[in-house]
Amino acid sequence: MARKSKLNLRAIEKFRQAMAKGYEREARRNLIRVPLQMGAPC
């Protein structure tokens, strides 16, 4: 069981990194900026 959970954690980490990389690539391509909470009125 420990081996399976280790593999799952590695797969999850790999997937998370791939998602982050893809998001960063798209953000650069489309000049998307992550909105920051600045307390600006909506």
C-alpha cells in the first residue's frame, strides 16, 4: 500500500507541475496577470 500511495503522490505532483507550467505558458502568451486582492472597490 505504501508503494501505491508513493506513486500516487508522485503522479499528483507531476500533474500539478504540468498544470502550473501550462498556466504560466498561457499567461505569457495572452499577457494574463493574476488578479491581486488590493481592496479596490468593485
